[in-house]
Amino acid sequence: MGPRGRMMPLVVGAIGVVYGDIGTSPLYTLRTAFTGSYGLSLTPDNVLGVLSVIVWALVIVVTLKYITLIMRADNRGEGGILALTALVSRGTEDRDRMRWWLVGLGIFGAAMFYGDGMITPAITVLGAVEGLGVIAPALHPFIVPIAVIILVALFAVQRTGTAKLGAVFGPVMGTWFVVLGVLGAIEIARAPQVLGAFDPTYAARFISGNPTVAFVAFGAVVLAVTGTEALYADMGHFGKTPIRRAWIFFVMPALLLNYFGQGALILNDPGAIQNPFYLLAPDWGRLPLLVLATAAAIIASQAVISGAFSLTRAAIQMGYCPRLTILHTSERAIGQIYVPFINWSLLIAIIALVIGFRTVDNLAGAYGIAVTMAMLIDSILIFVVMRRLWDWPVWASVLITTPLLLIDLTFLASNSLKIPEGGWFPLLIGGVVFTLLTTWKRGRSLLMKRLAEDAMPLDLFIQSIQASPPARVPGTAIFLTSTPNRVPHALLHNLKHNKVLHERVVFLTIVMRDIPYVPDEERSEVTDLGCNFYRLLADYGFKDDPDVPELLEDCGRKDFAFDMMETSFFVSRETLIATVSPGMALWREKLFVSMSKNATKASEFFQVPTNRVVELGTQVEL
């Protein structure tokens, strides 16, 4: 198969997975600009002005900022805000305070994703189902219940995996974009003057003619560019080139045709503003369009749900989240995972949103603020990458990022007007998640410090064993420890109570690195410490899945074999006690203790055979 034959499946896959969110924006964007609390009067100048702003938002924010610039910043092929944060952390190692602030910004941006991830399924599914009100007004009362049923079904099937469904995502979304373009082109033919909105002077006149109205309207316009983070986050799945080609040659033209078609429709018939998307279709085509729109909304929601699972796993691996149960739903695709706690938490929040807000116009008030905040953080971080990693001159970095920052700040300021209408929701969720993530990171650091203070240096311990050796019993003991240079508490307790050591003792430390994947040849390193003690260091990336039995098999291929029937695993189980002491506020210590109690055991998370595990407890005062 030639390069073109290999490229096409990736382009189709990118259309199905990457562009679901931004691809369903025509369901509600233009309508929201002229309804609800935005107060835009339906005049030809305003219609063309808003269209022009949408066009140039797609060009500048999506095409230039994300497709052209930010996708250059890949962490060994992976994208997304955590990958960008890891790059920035690497580029500011010599500036601790700057690094602390920038990493904090990146983590806050990741936290905001969860708020966005709750609103996206709610607004897309509700936006699709609202077509019922156009097709059969009598069914309007059933819109919310039907949306809830669809969402419950979507989250219920997550446990079984989406590999089979994923195979149809590309063709369905491909059909969706073709229909978007065709419906728009037909209407443009009836009012071709709408194409004048390509001229940026329409946007300039719209903004300068009534700055206050335009400023408020930006809160609706930003809905056209929601989903841009997905372009970057899914880069590792498809690669830069397929994502770029799918956007430039297929997705963007289809979106522009549909937005212009909706604009032409409301220029000819202002009453169509009630739902210009569905009214683009002839009467006979609205029911099939409703079915297709619902399918597209489900696919857009699926992309966000899968993104939340992947982000959670990355946060766990990077030490910002307690260990949660992660199930693999595909034997072939490592990225196909299911996180039950995140799944059901998202569903509960989304159902509450749908029932509480009830309409897309109301939900639009909650949508956008999380997106614009993440976009602003991306602009700040990419500036640091330009200067610190790419060594671009100051003038070039400032020249490129200043207009991007101004656009992001304008969108964010406009969306801040939505806070009383529902914009508080993603901010609340983002704030809660950010608090949890940073508390866990700080708490783990504090715990490691306390354990290190109480633990004996490993070299001194081995010297004492050589000087007065205890009884040794056959077999291998593997002690899981996060402090490779200190004696694990589990070993000291075992020696104290049982008065014996195993014939071979291995200290296993799993190290999480700030890269997505670690090659197999770089996975493990064994060091002979003497007296039949060994240190085994295993490196994993933030998208790898630590698997201890697999690791031991790999060691066997490197002449350091393990007999699982003769191997026991020892794990320390810390009982944490919150105390009033320097390091962390008491309420955060109590929160950390609570999170620790509910975390999945290390032995389960690292897939250690449960019948070979011995847990030994110790108390630690934070």
C-alpha cells in the first residue's frame, strides 16, 4: 500500500474522532448569537458581521493557531494540554518558580477539561434532539427525556468498549460533513450575497459599529471553535498530517458552507432563526437529518468521554490523581480504556445539566468559558515553548502570540458575562478538580518526605546485613517502593516480626516519566546491590500501563529470571494521620487522607497477582 493508501484511513479516522465536537457546533452557534441573552437584532449587517467573525475565528484560532502552530509542539508525537505542560516543565527546569506557575496553569487547564467534558455531551445531544420541536412541535415536552435516555445508553455501553462503534465513526461523520456542506450550498445559491462575509471588513465594521453588542456576541461566536483542544490532544492517535488534511480539505469547507447557508436562510426568512440548522433541510429530509445529527452528537460526546478517560490515566501516571480502577476494553488498542468512577461521575453531572438547563440556549451560557480558558493557557504555554525549547527570538515569539492572546482574552472576557447564567458550572468543576489534583500531588510529595525521614538508607542497611546476616529462606521477595535509596517499611516490619529474609530480595521502583511512551528496550534496569539484594527500576510513560508480571517476564529475557511460584510481593500500606504541621493546610491533609483511603491499591493498579501479595501496614503523620 502506497503513502496515499495509508494516509486515507487515518484522515477518515481523524474526521470521525477529532472533529466531532467542532463538527456539531452548527447545530446551535448561529442561533445562539441572535437568541437568548445576546440581544443581537436580526439585521443583514449583523448577520454578515457575525458570519465574518465566525469565518475568521475558524481561520485564526483553528487553522493558524492550532493546526499550524500548536501542533508543532508534540511530546514524542503526543499532544494535549498535559503533554504541553510536560514540555514546558522540561524547558523551565532552571527556573523553579516560573516552572511552578506554568505547570500549575497547565494542570488548571486540564482540570477545566472535565467541566467542558460535562457540557459537551449535554449541549450536543440536546441540540440534536431539539430538532424534534421543528419536525413535530407536539413532541417538544419529550426533548429532555429523550436526550437523557440517549445519554444514559451512551454511558452504559462504555464498559463494553467502543472499538466496534469506532469503526463507523469516520463514515458517519464523513456523511455528516457532506450533508452540512450540501445543505449550506443549496441555500447559498438562493442568496449568494452572503458570501461577502468572507471579507474581514464586515467583521471589522460589526465590531467597530457597536463594540458593546459585538463584545457580547463573542460569547456565542466562540461556540464555533469549541473542540479545538481535541485537534491537539488526539495528535498521537492519527498524526499531524491526517488531522491537518482532514481540516483543510474537508471539515473546514463543510462548516463554512453550512454557516453561510444558515446565514443566507435567515437573510431570506428571519423567522428561521428559531432553528436555522434544521430549517435548511426540506420537510422530507428533517427526520433523517435528526437521526444523523443525533449520531454525530453521540460521536462528539464519545470523543469527550474517551478524552476524559485518557486524561485521567495520564494524571494518575504523572502523580496528580490517586490510582483508580482502569479496565481495558480492547485487546488490540491500548488506548481503549474504561474508568468506572469517571464514567458514572460524568453521567450524573450531565443528566443534572440537561434537566437543570433544559435547552441549548440556556446551556450555551455554561459553555465556552472552560474552552476559552484552556485556549488562553495554550497560548501562554506555547510562548514558553517557542522561547525555551525552540529558541525562537523574542520579537518573533511576541509578534505571533500577542494577537492570539488578545483574541483569547477577548473571548474569555465575553464569556465571563455568562458566569451568572451558568458559566459558574465549569469554573466550579475546574476549581474542584484542580484542588483535588494539586492536593494529591502535594500530599504524595509530603508523604514521600515523611517516609524518607523515618527510613534507613539502603546502603547502611545492606552493610548491617553483611555484618550480621539473618536467616535466609528460599525464594524471591519483591518490595514495591517509591523511595529506591531507602529501606521500605514493609521490609523492616517483615524482618522485625519474622526474623528472616528471602534468598533474593528485589526493590522494585516504578518511575513515571514526562513522555507518553517508554520503548521496551529502555523499560527496566537491574542493579546488583550486593548480598543478594537488587534494585529494579522500571520506567513508564504517562500513556503506558504498568504491568508487573509483564515487566518480570521482560527481565527474564535479560537474564534476570523470576519464578512466579517462588516469588512474593511485599507492599507497604500506610495509615495516614492529618496533623497541624508545616507542609499543607489541615483541611487539605484531611482531603488527601480521604483520597488515599479510596485509591486503588498499588498491587491491583500494577496488576500484581493478588495471591502473591503480602501487605504490611505503617502509620505516618503528615
